[in-house]
Amino acid sequence: MDAVIRQLINCNLFNHLNYNDLNSLFSDINFTVKSFKKNEVIFSPHMRADTLGIVISGSIDVQKIFASGKSVVVSRRFEYELIADASIFAKIDYYPSTITSCEDSLIFLINKDNLIKLFSRDENIMTKFLESVSTRVLNLNTSIEILSINSVPGKIAYFLLEERENQNSDTIKLKFPKKTWAEHLNVSRPTLSRELRKMEEDNIISFNKRFIYLHNLEKLEELCSV
């Protein structure tokens, strides 16, 4: 557990603390650390929404699975990011989505009551938790705005301009593969690839693996209104 405490310092909730402070803070706080294999379910709509997760290593997918069996990746979380932060204090009994490990992952798990104890001991942790939830809501609003755009080039352009602002760079690094990006935009992967090639031919962007280079911001803005 000592190694896990040291790694938790990298999580935004605790990065204002040193190891000794964090170790003292958790001295009588119950938590577990669990390994999950690739595609193993971490949380599901059949489980009570009473536990917060933090990715210690690996990555996870938040999925919405429909009655037809079709699944859509809502978001992907990476090392030191929170899992189910928007659910644990909501007035719901069960998790609204299925959360699975998309590679072998190590997850820190703490239940609601123990999380509240941490909040009472360090208000900075509570403040950072609320900031995380607020950021998640803003990201959801962005996703809704993307889905409201009719054209596929417009969806792509809007996403790239949002990421340019978030990453403060004209070189966008995707955190996920094209399949996940396509699901995020609610388009097929072949359609996404086709439209990206067209945008590259028009010298609006260029791309190499997970890096996208923005060359014509004015045209990207125009596409958002198409």
C-alpha cells in the first residue's frame, strides 16, 4: 500500500500534499486497491453507486450499453483520473454507465463515507473534487454541442478547436484511438477517416498517428457552422 500512497500524490485531489502528510491522512481511512484485466468490468448499472475510483495505472472506458447490445464509449480515463466522481453523490442508487478496463489496470477504490472523512480533514481535497465534477459537466456540455452539429466535418472541426483551447497548441494530441473518437462524435470510423483525409487534402489539417496539426483555423471555424 505504501507504493500506492506514493502514486496517489500524482492525482489532482492530493497533489498539494507530500508523502508523509498523505500517509498520515490515510492512517485510519479504509480503501482498497484492485487489479482489473483488459475488458473486465469495474462498475456497472447493477452495482450500487457508493464508491469512487482513481486510476493508478492503465486506462478505463466509460460505456453506455443499450438494450440492443450496442455500446458507445462516452469517455476514456487515464492514470490518476477519477472514476464515477459525478455519480457517487448523485441521487441515484446505481451507476448510470458501465466502466471497464481497456487494458490491465490498477484501480484505487474508496467508498463514500471514507471520502467524506477525507473532505472533513482537508478542504482542499473537497474543493478539488468539486472542480473535477464541474469540469466533467463542462466536457459533457461540449459533447452535447458536438452532437447537435449536423455535418461530420463540423463535428470534427468543433472537437479540434475545443482541444486546441484545452491543450493550448495547434498540434493536437489525441488521448484515444480513432475508434473511440468516432464513437465520441457519433459517426462511423470509416466516415471519420474519410473526412479527415478530405480536410488534409484541403490543407486544413494534417495528421500522423495520434497527432493532428491545425493549419487553417478560419476554415475550421467556418465548418462548425455548416
